[in-house]
Amino acid sequence: MNFSILEYSNSLRAFLERYSGLASQHNEKWETFLGSHPQSDLSSYLEEITRFDWESKDLPKVSSALQSFLQKIYHFLNISETYFYRDPEQLDTIIEDVVVPQIASYPKKHFKVWSAGCSRGEEVYTLAILLQNLKLSRFPTFSFEVFGTDIQSKSIEWAKLGRYEKYSVRADLPNSFLRFLDMSSGKVEVSPEIRNLVRFEVRNLLEKPNDYQHMIVCRNVLIYVTESQKSQILENFQKALVPGGILLTGHSELSSLVPPYFRIFHIPKKTSYYLSLPATEIENSDMAMEGEKRPKPKEEDTKIPTKFEFDGERMEKSYEEEVVLIESADRYMEQIQKWKELIYMDPEHLEAYYELSSLYWEMGERSQAKTYQSRAQVLIKNDPQIVDIWKSTKGWKQEWEAFFNETL
């Protein structure tokens, strides 16, 4: 049976949201994408979708043909955007103030990190380099592994190669970082020493986790996910983390959506993170791995010491300071979410980059503000006509001139 492009679009978009959490809009580009596929194939996909049992706790198993089509959709939506050492202030703060105290307490622990939604892998290698520097400089008995997953198979194939264009390096990197990157060939190649410390896998974040992690890094991914599926993903993260495990997201990415099984911690003017609370109400069978029940974590795995405990004077925060931080973030949250959604729909939306940078600057998150300014400047550098298009079709504000041509 044949349907109109709009009918195919509505059914597939609804399935995509339920299956992966990704939201999409019916527009001219989406129509063009669907129109490039035979109607017989689209009909076959819809017939398969209607047979799925959504009452099951597990995601439905899809045919290889539908899986291949979904990969084309993920690539079409183009949700990959990352580079080496992205937002260094946030990463450095978490490493020094949260991870280092834990390593210092249990230097022989095998520390496991999951980069969820890792795109082409730059973040995975960044985390591995930061942790390897800790091992070489301060904790020789420390061991770790970094696990990267993404829903796009092409991204994972790229990540496994560990070879990138120079565009993946967008900031001055410290020598301790550069020592693990070879740029002599005009490309950026990750050293074998670091590649041996990571692994990659294609994975849907709505799938049940099957391993334990001490830290999950999921930055600038949840902004592309619908609210209903975001809750399921966070529940999966909680199940994957050992009690007291660390969850790091993008700045203000969760807004007011903080599940009861996570506790938020603010590091003033730098970042926030979440600790997984013990989930005694979850049955062992929920996390059964290969037929075995979830083992009780060892005592040293059940607590994540933080810098608050080791350097109380420097990190101590009064209740009033905490309230001010939360209220300040909430005032801007709705606007931030709106502008991020616009960038998702139009990656060349210059006004959105300007507004996001301004909002983050007002919130005191200077590193994030500079990141959005840098992204806009790179867009203009790569395609100067963007400015002419904006001036002729969408208007231009005088204050944008300095923003797009100077450095914060």
C-alpha cells in the first residue's frame, strides 16, 4: 500500500522518537530525503514498525534493512559535532575536583568511563589522554578504560581509526596533550598508546546498559532528545553507574529534570555534575548480565570522594550560595533551550550562537560563552556568504560585528 510523503514522514518520525529519542520536524529537506527512497521500501519499513511490541521492556529488534535505513536518517540529521578538548575548564574541573580525590583514595581501582553519544570519538580520546596524564604524573598504579558509544555506525567506524582532520583541533592544546597526537602528516592521529586504552561500540542510549561505570560523560547530547525519552536515558545511566558514580552533562542541559536517584553538585562559576545515589529499590534482575545477577559493589566502589571532602575550605558553599546558583540558572534555562533547538534545526543560525554566548556570559560560564562564539566564527570563516545571506534576508544587528570578529 502506498502513502503520501507526509504520511510516511509522520509515521517514521514518531517511530524515530520512540526508538531513539531523536526529534525531527517535517520540512522540505526531510521530504527530499524520503523522496529519494523507493515507496516500496518505505512501505516495507512502515509495515515492520506496526508489528513492534512496545509493551516489552527491551527495544524492538529491527531488521537489517530497517537498521540500514535508520543509519541513513541519523546521518541525515547530522547530530555529530565535537572536537578535541572541548570545554577544557569543565573537564579539568571534574578531573581535579572529583576524579582525583577518588583515585587518591583507591589508587589501584580500575576506573571505567563511558562517553555516551561520543560522535566520532574526539571526546573519548580526550578523556583517555587526561586520565593517562594523571597516571603518568601522579598515580602509577592507577588503571582505566574509556568506552565510547554512538548511535551512528559511521561515526564509530571513524572513531576506531583515531585519525582526524585538523578541524578537530580548535584550541591551543597543552604539551601534555599534544604528546599523544601526531600532526606531522597534515592530519591528527592519536597515538597507539591512547588507542589501546579505549573501545567503541554502536549503541542506542535507550538500550539497557550491560556493564558498570564509575563515570558517564554525556555532553551536548540530551538537548537533541525528547523529554519523555530523556527520562529513560537517565534511568539507564543510573543503572550503569556504581553507587556514587559521576554523571557529567553539558552546561544546564538537564534544566529542572533531575531524577530523584541523582544528586546535583555545583562548582561555582565552573560547572555542575551529578552523583548516582544507591538504588536499593532496583531488583538485581534489572541489571542481570549474561544470566547472572548484579553483584554487590565492593566497599571501595560505593563511595566517590570529592574535592569537597579533601579541600573543604576552598570548596565549601553556603546554602544561600547554592540557592542563588540554582535560581540564576533557572532564569536563563528556557531561553538557552530555545536557542539550542534553533541551532539543532539550523546549524548556521548565527543569531542563536550570539544569544547563547551572551546568556552563558551573563551566567558567569565564560568558557561556554567562548565556545559558542568560536563556533560562529568558524562557520563564517568556512563560508563567508553566511553573513551576506543574514544581512539580506534576516536582518543584522550592529553589536554582532564585534562578536563575530573579536574574541571574548
